[in-house]
Amino acid sequence: MSRIFCLALSLLLSLPITGCEGQAAQLPGDAPATESTETVLIGGEAEIPAPIQEVPAETEELPAPEALPEPEEPYVRVIDPSKPMVALTFDDGPDPVYTNQILDLLEENHAVATFFEVGWNIYSCPEALVRAAEMGCELASHSSGHKDLSKLRKSALLEDIQTMDAIFAAVGLEAPLLLRPPYGATNQNVKYGTDRAVITWTVDTYDWQSRNAASVVSSIQNVPSLDGEIVLMHSIYDSSVEALETILPWLTEQGYQTVTVTELMAYYYGELPQPGQFYGYTYFSTHDRTDTPLSLETEEVPAQ
């Protein structure tokens, strides 16, 4: 019996073990090995496999960019002497708040005005005057301290003029050529002795009295014709600013061009304001539109 058992054992040990051929031993805890490429033996040598080419994913076609709008041409202000024109004027400024609001409205409506400023107010907001000048508005004198110039001696009157010149120079502006006396008060010295062109007005809105925007608007819209007129307003009341919001687009609808006082004199009356001369209501009411308007270098002012 033992001889049979030994013979069976020897036969069993002589059989080949093929179950693990070609596999590496795997230790407990190792992850199973995977084959990324297959190696083929050709002529006893290993052939290096070609790299796998990745096929790019299809990209979504982007829409063509929208065409950018053409830039707007800068607005150029041109005065037509044959069309109606009116000069808006503002006294008693500049004001730290209302003057810039007036300038905003003028700029929005491609309009200009003449500002008769008081010297003692200029130092509080000189930048408003600089902005007005850059917009093509006209800056003029309303005296240094809003005194009744007709009650001053000639020496005091001339001193006031010199003071205004110095204030304008201090903020980098030219001396004003136009003068509007406070309260419209004049005498011979004021009219002809200041070496300035003295300008009053033809249409008074009485905005200083009513302080009511609707009343100011009515005082302008009820004038039969504003062609060649000089309108008096003030730049120190919120009601005047409110009224201007209505007045400016209305003037455009009625076909009026807004001009400065000097432009009105040149294009409508055919002459420039002269130093030592007085231009009051009588002058404007007795002069008709000229047939030979003058041309000014400031005719075209690019918008800001």
C-alpha cells in the first residue's frame, strides 16, 4: 500500500504547473495590474507600439461679432444770420450749484448764453466760469460787489472796473468787455465813462421777483417775437433753472437760435459792441435786422 501511495505522489509531482505561467506574483493589497499596450514579438524583437491619436472634440462655431456703431460726428455750432435768434442772459452769479445746472441744460440743448457775473461770487466757484467759456458762452461784468454804480463817484466807478479785471485775471480769464450795471441803474458816467460796452436787456422775466418757474416760462413764451431780443434772467434761483428746462427745447421748436450778446450784435444788428457806448432798450427797439451781418471767429464751437 505504501508503494502505491509513493508511486501516485511521484506522478503528481512530475506534472507541469501551467495555471500561473506568464503572470507575476501579486502581493496581498496590490491593485490588479492592467495592460495599456500590447507588445508583439516580431523576429524575436519587441515592436514599440504607436501612440494612440486622440480625436479632437467638435468645437461649437462662435457667432460673428456684431458690427460696432459708427462714432457720432462731434456737434459743430453754426449760426445762420437769416434765421431768428435770441440772447439769453443771466445775472448775479456764479452760483456753486445753479450755474453748473444751467450749463448742463445749455450743453444738452446745444445752446449758449451770456453771464453777467458779480466779482465777489467768482472766487467761490471759478471753475464754473472756465467751463462756461469753454462751452462758447460769454462772460461779462455785473460789477464787483453789486452796488448801484450810478451812485458812485467816477474814481470809485473806475476802481470797480479795475477790480473786476483783476478778479477775472486771477482765475485765468480775460477782462470782460461787456458791463451790465446792477439794477439797470445808469448815468452819464456809467453809460460812457467806463471804457466798456454797457448792455441792458429788452425782455425782463422778473424771475427775481416771482421765484416761480411757470411765471418765468410764461413771461418768455408770451412775447410775440423773441427775434433779436435780450432776455434777462438770474443764475441764483432754482426756479430759474427749472424754467430753463422748458424754455430751451421750446425755443428750438419755435426755430430760434440761442446766441451770446456779442453774437446777437454782430449777426442781427451788424455791429460789434463798442467800448464807452451804451446799448439799452431804446437802441434795440429802434434798430432792425441788418442786411450786412458781421462774421465772428467764434461762429463754430465744437461741443464738449
